[in-house]
Amino acid sequence: MYQYSVPERWDEYTSLGEVINGTKFVAFKVPLKKEILSAVHKNDRFGPEDVIEKIKEKGHVLGLVIDITYTDRYYYQTEFTEKKVEHEKIYCGGHDVPSDAVVYRFFDVVEKFFIKNKNEEMVVGVHCTHGVNRTGYIVCRYMIERLGIDPSKAMEDFNKARGHSIERKPYIDDLLARKDNPDYVMGIHPPVLKEVKNYNKRNNYSNTQWPGNKTHGRTPNVMEVKQDRKFQRDFQSLTLNNSSHAFGEQDKRKLYERGEKEQVEKESLRNR
């Protein structure tokens, strides 16, 4: 069954790298639940518990795992959370350069974790399927835009620590064009969810709970549905046309504020 199949080429990559120089990131390939590992030779098995133990053996404490695969089938989040390791899921499709929606959500999660645990020496684990291309791209974006590291140096440090090099040329070319990003603002990027239909690989917001569609458990009326659809179209148009730095932060804040304002006005009219 597909649900219990080992990812393609999974066995060709080492399980886990070293902590990347100048950061608190460690990259690894996706750990697998026991149902999948039953098909793997015992010497090659790598599950969530192994991630925690191997990082501990390297002298570090794992505090957060960020999963950027585009599926939930590989392991159970509770295999980390029950061990007091935080877990964040950010859906990111493979092959294409990860969208800014994914990248800046990643930034938000990392920044909040570091602020909350500023007095703790914990590392952040990041994985896609093989822990190389998507993981390398997103971690290097953080190193470049948030830590001010030169793109070539960021990729060199990632490749050395992971033990495998970022392979996809579009990813490499995109990273080489990046630089420090003073326009990033923490905490305003919504979760990146998985779409079932009409998957837009560039920006994925169709399942987001928009500020304009809060109906407090009741069925929305026709006018509210039309307003909500307009709000979503405006937001997606904004994100698709502003991919250079967090979709244009000031514009996005205004859009969120407008959605909240419209909701307040509707509630006021309803209560008269």
C-alpha cells in the first residue's frame, strides 16, 4: 500500500547532518513511522525517536521540528510532541522553488521559537523528504535574509553540514539572487495548508481562515459569501504579484485590517 511505502530514493541519503555553522539548524531526511520502517533493513531504520537520540548524541537538544513535506503519511506528530519536542507542519510541494508563503511562514515559526526559548540552547530540526533541496533552500533563505550570510556561503555551510549538496539549479539560482531582507515582519504570515483541488504551487491559501469570513458558527448569507470571495481574490492577487519580499508587508497588513473592519461593521449592523 502507498500509505506504508518507503519514499523513493530515501535510502540514498544519510539520516541526519550536523548543526549548520553559525545557526541552530540541523537538517535530516524524513523519519518514518514503524509501519513503514518494517520494510527497511534494521540497520537503516530512522524514525522520530532516532532523530531525538542522534541529535542528543551530538551534544544538542532538539526543541522544534519543522516538516515541509507535502504529506502527513510518514510519521505521527505525537512521536515528537509526546517527547516534549514542538512540531510545525508547513506544506511545501516538491520540484518547484518553494513559495514566499512557505518561506515566510517558516521564518515566523523559527523567530517565535527562538524568542520563546532565548535562554535555552535548543536546535531546530528541518526536513523534507530527503532533507536536501527544499530543506536546503528554505534554511538558506533564512541564513541569507535573517542572518545576513552571503548566498554562496550559506549554501556551502548547508551542504557541508548536511553531507549532501542542494541539487536543483532553479533553487541555487534563486538563492544566489537573494540578500538580507529588512522588510520581513514577524508573525503576520498565515499557515500554509494543503489543497485538495486546484493546487497552486506558487501560493497556497485556499484553506486559510480569512479575517473576513468569521460567521461564529452560523451559515453565512449571500452578501457575506461574496465579500469573502472578493477578500480572498484580493489577497491571492497581492501575494502572487509581490513575491520578492513577503508579498509587500504594508499592503498585506492593510488587507487584514480591512477584513477585520468589514466584520465589525457587519456585526454592528446586525445588532441594531
